[in-house]
Amino acid sequence: MNKSLKIVFFGTPEFATGVLDTLQKSHHEIAAVVTAPDKPAGRGRKINESDVKKYAVAHDLPVLQPKNLKADEFLKELASFKADVQVIVAFRMLPEAVWKMPPLGTFNLHASLLPQYRGAAPINWAIINQERATGVTTFFIDDKIDTGAIISNKETPIDPLEDVGTLYTRLMSIGAQLSLETVNSIAAGTVTTSLQKDNTDLKEAPKLNSENTFIDFTKNAVTVDALIRGLYPYPVAKAFLYNKEQMVVKIHKSKVVEKHHKMKPGSFVIENGEMIVACGKNMIQIEELQLPNKKRMKIKDLLNGYTFVPDARFDEA
């Protein structure tokens, strides 16, 4: 067995807890966990703790929640744990004083096959862009975002009808195993790296926002469906629906309908409890829709108590 390393773990969302759990159950030691500060969320402004903090508290791991990663007080406390290596999963950019601290380095797990899909939402964009495969990569941190020397990666195919929920869960499991393998190779002194090669064909994974999560029905049905799957179960694709008045609705589930039409993109027909929407090419069937301030509903159930006017349509964003 490789020697045991002392690890400080940085992370915030659920995706990071899979890695933390695997490392915690290994022969290595989690000396401390660094995560985002608690913050109020929801209508009641209830204080919300990160998934990583919840895991750390449940397993009696020391938790640091710095607001300022450059603060002397935080840097002194971090140094006191004398970590051999730091592991980062879905955390904000670290200052040099932090990532250079441990003698064996600081590595990050990223949910893509770098250098492709650098950025905040790699799992979403891989599905939105209809990739056939993606994966996870471990790399040593440097002074830029997701550009450091690659240690290792693992690839997985993307099912043609896959959504973010299933891919997220699979990548979390694969990423946890790769992170442990990376720590083991660092402990054994056998770790090797390769520099990332930049080229003109790089695809990015920018943060999801109110603009890039809206559906454009002038695009072909396959592209529209890929956007819906790439935003499900979070943050969910949105669309402007006109039904007497314009409103923003969320579309959770859909499927492609290969059917030629002469309808205007965004217009739809309702037949036999189904909603079929015209796209730039072919159509999509919307299976689950959520009206403003309402719960998501299957179209069949929605139609039982909701009426669409004759000129109802999905408008351009």
C-alpha cells in the first residue's frame, strides 16, 4: 500500500462530496475541508450549508469557510494542517499563496476531457453540444483557470438521450476513483504530467445564465432537445410562452418528433393529450412543462385544467 498522505479538500456542491467520500474512506487522511461560506437561500432566507460542509460535519472533519482566500488569518489556519497535497473539486479560483502551499502540490478534478470544456458548466455543455463522449481530468493548479498540467483522465460515452442528471452521477463516481488514483500516484512518487495543448477547436463551458438557457425554436429539433436535456434537472430550459399574455415557462422533458411541417417555429398543436412544437427543422414533443409559480406537470395532466387560446405559441427569446 502507498504511504498515507495528509489532504486538505476544497469543494462546495454535491459533485464534490463523491470525491470527498472516496478519499475519506481510503487510507489517506482528510486533515480539513474548505468550502463556501453559509448563505441565505430561498424565500424564507434560511441559512444554507454547502453539500461538502454537511458531509464534513457528519464525519467530524474540520471545516474552514473563508470569505477571503488571501486573508492572513485563513492562510495561517490552512498552513497549520500541514497538508501534503490539496484536492480541489468545483471550488472558486485559488490564489497562488494557497495552491503553492503543500509540498506535493494542489490538483483539481474537472468534469471534462481537458482542454475541452474549460469553465463552470462542462457537463451541461457536453450534452447541449451533442458530444458523443466526455470524461473527467485531474490536473495540477496553475495561475489560470483549468489550464494546468494534466495528470490523468477517464472517458465515458454519452448516451444519445442522456440528460445531465444521469451523466452527473456517473462522472461523480468516475471522478472520485480518478482522484483517489491521482493521490495514490502522488504518494508513490510515480505521478507524470502532460501540458495542455491549446488549439483553435476548443469548446468552452461558460456559466449558465438567463440568456443561454432560453430555447430558440428556430433551431432544429435535435438541437432544441439537446438544450433541454443539457439543462435537466438543473437549471431547466426556459421559453417564452404566449397564451393571452407572455410568460416564462420551464420545459423539463421533451423528445424529438421527425415530422416535416410548414408551421412557424414556436407554434404548436395539441392532439390526444400531446403538445407538439414546430422547430426550424422537425418538431419536438414537450412532455413536462412548468408554468410560472406552479409545479412541473405532465402535459396530459396540465391540459385537464389549463386552456391554450387559438393563437398560443412559443415566442422568440
